Amino acid sequence: MSTLIVITGPTGVGKTNISLQLAEKFGCPIISADSRQFYRELKIGTAAPSEEELQRVTHYFIGTHSIFDEYNAGQYEEDVIVLLDELFQKHSVVLLVGGSMMYVDAVCNGLDNIPTVDVETRRFWQKEYAAKGLEFIQNELRRLDEKHYNEVDLKNPKRILHALEICTMTGNPYSNLRTGERKKRNFEILKIGLNLPRPELYERINRRVDQMMEAGLLEEASQFYPHKHLNTLNTVGYKEIYAFMDGEWDIETAIGMIKQNSRRYAKRQLTWYNRDAEINWFRPDDEKSIMDLITSQLQIKDNGPIIN
């Protein structure tokens, strides 16, 4: 049976390198599950694969959309499932690589049928949040959907705003629409998680931010400053640069905040992943153990070392 190998883990852990090696080993493509890498304008701040890496292996969902496009996990689920039907006609194995938790979950388990948010509703809640702050939208969620209020990450305004949008559009609590039922897929799924000891992971994250700045993150973000209100730009690496451009911080403080917020995001990712007992955890440099697991699951004889 066809198998989707999921390579996931916290930001900056080293998913790209091992994924390229695996894809070359099995002669299969990579589907990105990093929602920020969908946007063609954002290359440096999203650590998108380089041109050389894209030449090595066929990638999907890299630079396929514009920051001005509305695109969500529900649409992604539909698009990837259609794509997998096509790819599995040519490949017995396909890789899904990325750390966007909801997008990985959408492909593996499916999402509930949540309606698409209209522009007017989204703008209303964005203005409310901008004018009244995080505590206000937290209280609004508690008023409209106390059950979801007790479950959601209250430090994540995107999650809160999305729930409020759905509550407003449907007139029902968001939690009532979330059945949590797992959709049946016509392929096997093997999940591999990559992680490192916290100090080592944080050092990698800090180093990568420095590399992004050297590569021109400030210049990349500056190009889109007039559009900083877009949801696609309200993300780590860009929002801190815009705070610097608005005069809130100096550049060193902004860089420090990018590192801090990246580390916080990694921590949230790991909290999410730790709920999933299906994930097999490895260090990103433990290629042999990763390959042993895959070959045992796929019953494929390993013909040589994974590293080319």
C-alpha cells in the first residue's frame, strides 16, 4: 500500500536536510507542510528551500501562493489529498515535510467542515483585536464559547480570532463544529518527529535567525511593509521587523525578539506533537535509526547508506 512519510518537528531542528536525503534515497517528491513556505514572496524569513535544494528533489507547495491570497488548512487538505492521488500512481512513497501542526494534522486526520470566513468578518475581528488587545478577544471567546476558551492556547491570537470569526458567522460555538472524527485515508502514514535537547535546539534557532539577517531578512520584510496588516505577514520574523520600522524597538531588540518568539513557537509545537503517540522521535542526525524504521515499516531492503 502507498505510504506517506511525515517528517515533522519544531522550527529550526533540521527537517530539510534529512528530508532531502530520504527523498533522494526513495526517488520520491516532497510536499511542504510549512504553511509560511507557500508564499512566494517570503523566502528568507521562512527558510524556504534554496534553488539548489529544489533542483535536487521535486517539491510541492513551495512558493505556490501570494501573500495576498486567502489560503487555509481546509483548502490545503483538499489540495494535498488530490495531489497524493496523482503522486501515488507513480510513487509508493511520498514525503510530507513541515512543522505547521494544523496543516500536518489536516492531511493525516482531516479537518472538521468549518466554513470559510468571509472578508468582512475577518476584518471586523482584526480591527477589534488591534484596538482593544489580546485580553479583550480572550474575554469575548470565553463569552461566546467557554468550552473552546478552556482548550485553546490563549497566548495565540490567531487561534482565538479564528474561533471568534466562526462563532460570529455561524451563530454557534466553534467547539460545536469540531467533531474530532478522524477521516479514513487510502494510504498508510508513518510519522517521524525530529527533536534535540532544548539548549541545542535553541542554539540552532538563534544561529538560524542570525543567518537570516545576514541573508537579507530586513530587506525582504521591508518590501512588504505597506502590507504589514496582512495575516500572512503577522508572523515571526516579519512582525518584529515591522515593530522596528514603526520605531517600537531598535534593530538589536527586534532580532532578539525574533529569536525569543521562534523559541516560544518551537515550545508550542512540541507541546502539540507530544499529544500524538504515533510519532516516532529521533535526533535529526540519527539517519541510520530513521532509515531502519522506514525500511522495517515498508519492508524495503536498504541497499546502502542514506547519505549520498
